[in-house]
Amino acid sequence: MYHYTDFDRDFLAERNAQFRAQVERRLDGSLTEDEFKPLRLMNGIYLQLHAYMLRVAIPYGTLASGQMRTLAVLAEKWDKGYGHFTTRQNIQYNWPRLVDIPDMLDTLGEVGMHAIQTSGNTIRNVTADHFAGAAKDEIADPRPVAELLRQWSTDHPEFQFLPRKFKIAVTGSPNDRAVTRSHDIGLVMKEQDGEIGFEVIIGGGLGRTPMIGKTVRDFVPKADLLPYCEAIVSVYNRLGRRDNKYKARLKITVHENGIEEMRQRIEDRFAQLKPLFSGVDQVMLAGIEAQFALPAFTSNAPAPILDPVLQSFVDTNVTAHKRDDHAIVTISLKKHGETPGDATADQMRLMADLADAHAYGELRISHEQNVILPHVRRDALPVLFAALRSAGLGTANIGLASDIIACPGMDYCALATARSIPVAQEIAKRIDALRIEHEVGALKIKISGCINACGHHHVGHIGILGLDRAGVENYQITLGGDATETAAIGERAGPGFAYDQVVPAIERLILAYLDLRAGDEETFIDAFRRLGPAPFKAALYPQENQDAA
């Protein structure tokens, strides 16, 4: 993984010192909150319902064990003992005092971490496939490219005040685990005539106007990727609307101008920019790639798994590694009834210790709000699982119905119009009580507490959107969304449900699927695509069927 240079450390120290002075001016009244707002947003600080919130970047989801321990220190020393991992592979602290945030940033800087550009109208934290560098199906590790993009975009003088926030995701696999088609720029690695490059997708996004991104170029060689991305952002910076923030994202710019017009403008700008790069970016990339070498793998022959509880965990939470004697282990932060994405300081330290003992000191954060040990020796799985289970981290539900993505909702967020966390908790508990989760199989439920869609509900097989209707929480359900390489926006099923009706509605939907599917191997999304929405709507709204009869 990438290690900070002297330049990186000096840059971060200077940036943190600058912000410390800005905080002091806010605290002594020299700056009003309105004057302070753009300064804090540049450093990842929001003012939420109850307190300031610090959002820390975890670039492309990669953490060293020492960095995870530092996140535990922040949670314990300056927050309430836990942190919340988000759908952008960040971690949020919801209760810090403003006076303490400069100390938090300095502590992060000591281990090569920061909160720069995790907010504001700029290029946000670059995300990536959480299995990158370990996945059996990937062409190559995409994280060096993600790191190059991070360095290029950090404090880029032209792109600090874009029309709106801008998000980039990258994957090295044809199986999309990075939701690339829901980003302003999605990069999918390809190999063409022996050369590595990327399909470039633009104009994806969720929120109040969800759109699936469009391919602007089928193949951009890796050597041309950075100037091509700069061309995209440069064109957007000129064309993007600034008269209406709801129409300011790149997806609207693409929609209003058309993909052909955008493609021509990007290619023209790329032709201007390419000579200016003169290969310097590739020298930098080569140095970055050298830091992403695989660990010195060691292993012993694993014993057969005889424990059925361990086998259940392996079946759901363990994924094939590029080496047969290793595995990728996903640690669920979705124990039934718990808050999705939350981890206590003790749990963070345990995961760091387990990474050191069994996974070469490396961890990942997924956009699905779980933690991954990317390189685990298969012979270590029994002892690893025992340690996870004892800490409440051994839930065997990855990819199942209780592995729910949920934003913080109205429990924390100033923008939220409804609760998300309690809905996720109650759905998970009900599914567990019915004892049908493993029978149901793969099912993506995603919940957002407002139209901004931080919970990715638009691309959930079952999406839930909480809204305010005349002061009352109302929950819309969408069906058939997909976040993968076959991306799709879910269809709204019909009228919304009151808070106390959501869990029964989801239960009816899941039980109906079990009756409707064509054999045990047909997943929910496959059944929906085969049958269409009608039978699922009938399960959601049984009273309407009775009235029609």
C-alpha cells in the first residue's frame, strides 16, 4: 500500500496547521459560522443535527493495521467510542468537539491519513473495489491508479470549486464491486491487444435524479488515463450548471448536452492536455505501483472444516483469492439488530490485531459498510473466526438480506427526512427471527433517509427511501435495482408505507419471492427480471388486490 513521502507529510502538516488557526478564529468569534463553513468543508467537517461531524478519508478503502488502531484512538479519545463506516469507504465521527478536531487531524496525519476533500464541491475520496489486489477475477490491482488520481485531485487549483461534488470509482475486475456506473467517472479496467487500459463511464449518479453512467470511451490506455480524466473534469467545470444545485452534477450536464457532444468536447480537451503531461504522471505511477507489491505469502495446508458454524461463515463471508491457499474474508458490521457500518474502538483494535496475525497487516473498507481482510491464510480461518465470533463480529450474512446498507438518517444527518438505522435494525431482526435468511440467499436491501441517496437505495434489489410527508415519515420501496456491471435503477413499487408498516411490507415481499422463484438457485433479482414487478407489487399491496376482486 502507499506510504507517505516527506512531501506528503509536510503538505499535511501545513494544511492541518492552517485549519487549526481557522478553528481558533471560529472559537473566538472572529469567524461566523457562515464564514467558517467553506473552510471546514474543505477539511471534512460537517455541522450535523447534534454536533460537528468529522469525515475521514480512507482512499480506495485501504487501511494498514496501524491506521485502524489510530481510528480506534479517535473514537475513544474524542468521540463516543465508535465510528461509522460509510458507502464512500470513509469513516465518520459524529460527536467530536470543534476544539478537538485539529488534534484529531494531527493524529491522523501521523499515520498518513486525512480528511481533505471528503466534502465540498470538489473531487471526493476516490473509491475502488474492496477486493482489489486480492480478487481471483481481476485483471490487475487498480489501486495504484486510484492513488494517482488521489494525488492529482488533492488541492488541484482548477477543481476546488466545481459546480457540484464529483465522485470517481475504479475497478480492476469485470465483476463490478465498486458501483462504477453510479459515479461521475467510473473506470473499468480492460486488457486490449496485451495493453492495460480502462473503459471510461461518465454521468452516473444517484440522488434526486438517479442515472446510470454512459460509456464515453471504450478503451483509454493507462498511459493516457490521467489527462483523459482531467479533460472530463475540465469540460464539466466549464459546462456544469451553477444556477441550480439540483441540476449541477455531471449526470445532468451529460443529459442536457448529450453523450456525443460531451464525447467531442472531452476528446478536444484531451488533445490539448495530453502534450502537457509529457509522461511525468507515468513516472509517478511507476513509483506508486512499486508500493503495491503483494505480501510475502506464507501458508500451511488447511485442515478440513468440520464445524458447521465455521462452514456457514466460510460459505457467506469468504471469497476466492488469487492464491488457492489464501482467502478474502469479509467481516460483517451488520450483526442482526446492530447499526450497519458502526464499529467500536475495541472492535477496530481487534480487527487490526487479526490483520497483523493472519492477513499481513492489511484491511479494506467496502462501500457496503463492512471490513475486509484481503489476504488471509486458509489454515488460519478457524482461529480467525473464533476471535471474530467472540467479539460479535462473526455474523455469517455477507450478501444476504440482513447485510443492509443504511445511511445515518435522521438519527444524525441534518439533511435526512426520515430514520434509516431503526428500519435496518428491525428488518434484520425480523429476518433473523424467521430463520429464512440463508434460504432466501443473495439479496441487496439498501436504505436512505432522504432523497440524496447516501444509502444507495436506487441500486438495491429492494430499495427503501424515507421521506417526510406532512411531518410523518413515509417510506417508498423500489424494486429491481442493481449496482453491478448490469447496473439498473430500481422501479418505484407504488405508494409509500408508514414507519410501522415497512418491516411487514418487506417480509411479505421476501416470502412472496420464495413462492415465486423458479428453484432454489434463482436469486431475487433474477426472479424480478423474469417475472416483472406485478407479482411483487401484489405482495406489497395485498389490500389493493382484495379491493379489485
